[in-house]
Amino acid sequence: MTSSPASPLPHDQARPIPRDRIRPAKDLCSDCGLCDSRWVAYVRQACAFLHQDFDGMERKAHGRARDLDQEDELYFGVQQRMLTARLQTPIAGAQWTGIVSRLGVRALETGLVDAVLCVQQSPDDRFTPMPVLARTPEEVLAARVNKPTLSNNLSVLEQLPGSGIKRLLAIGVGCQVQALRAVQDTLPLEALYVLGLPCVDNVSREGLQTFLESASATPDTVVHYEFMQDFRIHFRHSDGRVETVPFFGLDTPALKDVFAPSCLSCFDYVNAGADLVVGYMGAEFGRQWLVVRNSRGEDLLKLVEAELDQAPVMSRGDRRQAVQQGIDAYDKALRLPMWLAEVVGWIVQRVGPKGLEYGRFSIDSHFTRNALWLRRHHPEVVERHLPAFARRIVERYRLPAR
């Protein structure tokens, strides 16, 4: 990252692509927001769906690429350590205990950064994302709770020149982080910290409505939801009520095509380019899973470490049979009657994978599904789009014929 040089760079003369124009990645565009800024000048090399270079990104961000012969790194990426945690004093209104929001607040309060790139919600709709460069704790807290829709986070890069922001904490998902890492040396910043969220199966706003109406008894009151480690979807409603639905009871035929093509062709579930990742997939139910990838990630974690109830990661069970059965069920678009879905869910919750093994279950399930989707819908990009770590994982399973 450098200050503006004397000679112009490509982005100095570039203009954002209008929102009504087709983006370079076409139907695979994840709307990360890069094309909404002058940094569209680098889209051919930066877009996660036009150019894949996980090794290069990891080496640049962390000093080395992941070790494919080390099982935890094969699955979860470069790491210095993994742990599970929850805030001792949860933040009111946060999706879980609020670790991500607290990190953003502390980064501002300590002066580590001048601003936090985060996502608030539109005043017109609770699920429509509104990326912002938050400069106060209140603005960060206004962004708490995930928005499970495509979000053009990097559009706010357009606001950086002349803003006075020199140190930035960016919170984002894999496709956004891949693009951000590709252009970070051209940004008018002195320091960049990246707090990553694991991400899978985002939808358009219309697709989200289809999902909510098919899965929740009262879709109009859902505030947030998550696919959790107990193999149930947890819907929190505006009146505080929590509704849970077993994974196995979803209307698969209705939902099979609801997810964005970009998400169906993504293999960066664990956000490989982030300094610190905070999610839930590798933790026991009720806790969150943190992956520290480098020294900047350690600096971020230190901001809140004294406020955390910490525990080591654990792993129990065997995911493999469940993954293989899930591949076949998804391919055939099977839907179980709800009574049977409840029975299956009860059994799997008690004897199924836990902790890191649940994380591997989730990664295996999505990587095999996405590899199959790519082979059927974009066979011309499979060879360059399927990274080595994903290829190793997918090859462990039997996929249906193309």
C-alpha cells in the first residue's frame, strides 16, 4: 500500500461500471463491489471468478501458502492457531455474542484503525446490505447481524481517496477479500487489517425471500438466521422467538437453484486471505470458531482477548458417510417429510460430527456440490477454477455422472 505516486496508475483514470451493465464475470459475478469503484481497472486479475491464485494470495498475505499435506490446513487454510470463544458480555442484538462487532469497535477505540469497512442494513429493508466506512463505534454496532445476500462491500473503496483514512479494518467474505488483496498495494492506505467471515450460499434479495417463505412459518418477521452445528436452521424473529427447522426438512426441489451462481462456484468457504476469521463452523454449538492466520490477526485478537471465554477446538465423529449421502440426496433433489426430517435430525445431532469434524462436513458437502455444479454449468472453467486444496477434498467422494 502506498500513497498516491507522481505517475498515474490504472485506477486513476478508470471509472466504475454502471450498475445496470453486465459485469466482467457475467453470471458468476458475486457483486463484491470492485466494479463499483475505480479499482475496476484491475478486475481481470482481482475478480475471484475470473482469476484464481490462492497460493499467491496466501503467500502475500501470510508469508506462505497452506500445507496441503496437513489436514487442518488443507481444510481451514494457513493458520497460527485456532480456538473457540464467546464474549463474556454479549452485545445486545448481535447475531451470536458479537465478537466481530466488538473487534470493530475496539479497533476504532484503540486507534488501530481510522475506519471499519462493514455492512449496515438499508433503512428500507432489514436484509438489503449497505456497505459503509464506519468511523465511530455506533456506526460499527449498527452493522451487527449478518445480511445473507450478495453485498457490494468494495464499492466503498471509491470513498477512500481524500477521506483521510490511512488505516482500515475491512470485514468481508472470501470473494471480497480475494479482490481486496489483489488491489491492496494500490490503495491510499498505510495499513490494512482484514477480518474475515466464513461464507457460503448467499442469494439475491429475491432468492432470500424464496428461501424464507419455503423454510420459515412466519418469514416476514425473521431478523436473522443461520445454519447451525446442531443440523438445524435457527431463525430469530422480531419478537425474540427462535424457530428451528432441520436441514433435512428443507424443500430441496424449490431451493436447488435459489443460491447465487457465484456461491455455487466458490471454494473459499473459510476466507483464506483474511488475517483473522471468526465464524461458527469449527466450534461446538453455542461458541464461535476463530482462526488466526498471521501477526495482524494476532493483533486483532488481542483487542478483545481479555473479554473472551476461550476454549480449545475439538473434533468428534465421522462425516464421510453423511457427506456421501448428502451428495446423492442433493443431486436427486430429495425432500423428506417433516416428521422424518425431525427424526433424522435428532439422530445426527447426537451421533453426527462435532467441532472441526462438523466444519469438515460442511466444507466437503459444499465443495462436492459446487464442483458438480461447475462441471454441469461451466465445464470450460473447471480446470482453472477448482483450486488444488478443493480438488483433493472432492476426490475423496463419488460424484454423480455429469
